[in-house]
Amino acid sequence: MANDDIIYEEEYILNARGIKLFTCQWKPASNGEPKALIFLCHGYAMECSISMRGTGTRLAQAGFAVHGLDFEGHGKSSGLQGYISSFNDIVEDCSTYFATVCEKVEHKNKMRFLLGESMGGAIVLMLHRKEPTYWDGAILVAPMCKIVEDMKPHPIVISILSKLSNVIPTWRIIPSEDIIDKAIKSEEWREEVRNNHYCYKGKPRLKTGHELFMASLDIESNLNKVTLPFIIVHGGDDAVTDPSVSEALYTVAESKDKTFKLYDGMCHALTSGEPKENIDMVFADIIKWLDERASAL
């Protein structure tokens, strides 16, 4: 993690349920004030300090203070790995921790942006709905607004799994394809994720699958309630989250300031799993969007 132009720090906190959660931050090493605060929401089965280090590093090098939180059951946080007992609990944990950072004296006048990848995009939208005027903007990277039809279980299977999730919630029996191959184009990054033992690679647990499915339905039915400034970046060949639903969010959201970037030929992991020139292009668009809004304060 050594990098002369940024400072990287880690800390553990306790949430309201007594669960130990891992947090990390990247900030510019210079004595100048960061342009704004950015809060990371990682995807399902992922984490912040390793799989999102490229995002944290690039944004810190661009002058922003970046804060990440590993959700319960994910990454270096406590809890059964890959288990989501309540999507609302994750949203509440993020809301509480992010607000704690924002309310520090040195951050009082800083603009606040959310950045969510995949499932993290759904969390960002729920955080916005929870406090519609608190956040100054959002970066949505291939957001989970709806599960792609090809990856959605048959309705009968959904019904059975929904009932079983209350009986055997932690069982890993939901059938699923290797999402790493679907999501990541770069073979090097595929291997890094496979070798990262903080990333969950087993079959989805019953309750986890149910919570993800219900969250996606909730997000899909409330796209028109989005009012904050946002930019969506999505790969045209994404086989995990549906780019057409990102386009629908862009179309129906009430936000006056909204941007949608669709990258032909790119897959799901836009900020880490593409060739370097593609990743550079995506971050150039994200940082340009941030700079234009952070400088407007």
C-alpha cells in the first residue's frame, strides 16, 4: 500500500449491534485541504482495502479524501463470510459511520459524495433515499438496480428459497455461475480476486440471496425517487448488472444533474477488471465529474 503521494490508514469500529467493522481511508499526503469527501460502498462478496484500492488510490491522488467500510460478513469485518441477514442493517451501518466522518470538525464544510460498485450502488441509492438532501452527489459504477434476467432464478425457485431462507438462512445452496469470469475481463485481476481470501467465493447463502433479490426489486421500483446529482458508468457488455436499467435510472430519476456513460465492450468490473486504458478512461470521466462539482462550492 506504500505510495508517497497518499496516506493510507485502517481502523476497526463497533456498530450498533456490537459487530466489529473494518474501515480504511486514502487521503492526499500534501498538507492542503482535500477537495471533498468520498465514501466507498463495495460490491457483494468484495471488500474495500484490496479490491477497491485502485479506486481509493486514484481518487486520493486526484485530491479527494476517500473512506471505505467493509460490510458485516465481508472483507476484514466480523460476521459470517458472505452472509447478509439484513440489507437495511448494511445501509444503517454505512449511514452511521459515514455521518460520523462527515461531522468531524475538519470535515464540516466539505462536500460529500458516495461511490458504489454493483451491490454498493444499491446501497448508495438507499442511503440517498434515507436522507435525500444529505449527500452532494453519487458515482454509480455498474449499479445493482436489477438482477440480470439470465442470472435470476426461476419464480418457483425464488418462492422456495424465500421460505427456506427463514429456516436455514446461512446454507450455501443457491445455484450460481462463476461470477468472477462474468464480471472481470482481465485474467490478472481475476486471479487476484480468486487469491484474495477476504473475497467470498462460495455459493450465495439463502438469506443473502433473498436480501439481494428483495433489495433489487425495491431499487427498481423506486428509480423515480432519485433526486441527487449522479454519474452512472456502466459497461455495455456487463453480464452481471443490467445496463438497460442504469439507462432507465438516468431517464426517470428526478435529478436535474445526471450523467450516464455507457462503455461499449466493457464488462462489470469497470474500475479494476478491464485493460489499463479502459480503466484510465473510466476514472478520467469520474474525476472530471467530481472536479466540476467539488469546485462549485
